[in-house]
Amino acid sequence: MAKFSRIEVATMMKETGMIPVFYHKDIEVCKKVVSACYNGGARAFEFTNRGDFAHEIFAELAKFIAIEYPKMALGIGSLVDAPTTALYLQLGADFVVSPILNPEMAKICNRRKVSWSPGCGTLTEISYAEELGAEVVKIFPGEQVGGPEFVKAAKGPCPWSSIMPTGGVKPEFENLKGWFNAGVHCVGIGSQLMVKDTTGNFDYTKIEETVKEVYQMIGEIRTPQLTLA
């Protein structure tokens, strides 16, 4: 059962501004990555449904987070159908992210008041997703859909839309500035956060530092310094 309502998750996404996105078949690696991200400031984390038996890894991760990091929302990404959505809700997913817009997934999530962020590529899809109850919509792949200019254009006629791009978002100041100045609700970043050392293993200290740096950059972008005339 989800620990947070969809409104709480949407607020959490907005407040932090960035959602780490990750998958690995080794639960111990997942725990260490989650810990690094949490210590770096993350309060929402998206585990992606990518490999065989991913739901079993997710179940163990959900139990770990519930005990160690009860203030962190754990979401599941890369879902494309209602049955799999129901499975992950039963395992404790706090939010669901999809690369597509599937109305049947909305029904499953809405019954439990769980946040659902479908993938959209047009303003029509964004509007339909909101009609189906999505608080935050995902644009994916963000760069290919149109990047920050797409977000800016979409929010012109629909300023109430809360948009989260994934794909094309980089842990770099100018890139983040482009997205947030366009009006995104938050962003999702995956592999570029997950730094590895020279041996090819994850560098958990560096991951924590990178996550922290991203949040600091987002804070600076959202709070521009006043200039004297």
C-alpha cells in the first residue's frame, strides 16, 4: 500500500525538483544507490521495471525504504499496462510512471489515489492525461519531443499543467536552467547521476555528491539573485 497520496507525491516532486531514475538486478546495489540519493537530498526515487523479476527486487527495495527512509516516496517506472500496475501497487509503489498514456492504468491508480504520470508527446495527450486524473505528466523522450521549447509552448495555453521531462535532462546548470525556466514541475535523471569509478563499479560517494549538486543547481535556478539597477 502506498505511503503517500498522489497530492503528497506531486508536492514532493515539486519541492525537490528532480527524481533519480534507476534499475539494477542486484538488490544490494539498489539499496546503496537509494541511500546515496537520499543522503544527497532525494525524497522521491523511481525504480524502473526493466529486467526479469524486477518486481521481486522492487518488493525488497520497498521494504528497505519503509524502514530506513520512511520519508522517501518509491515509485515504479516503465510500466505500460494495467495488470503490471496493479502488481506494483500491491508491492507498495507510491507513484507510477509510464512512457505511454494508457487509460486502464489510470483507473487502477485512481482507485488507490496513487500518483500516475503517463508519457505524453503532444498537448492533446497532456490534456487527456489530466482529464484522466494525472497530477504530473511525463514527456518522454523529453529532448526528442521538443525539449524546453515544447514545455514552454505547452504551458502557454495550459499554464496549469505540471510537466516532468525524462530523457535529455543532464546534471548540468545550463541544461537544468533551460528546463526550469521553461516551467517544468520537476525532472527525471537516470544514468547520468549514477557515476561509476575506474573499475566500472558504482561510486556511491560520487553519486551522493552529484545528486546534491543537482539539487543545489535547481535551487539557484529557482531563486535567481536580485540585481541592483
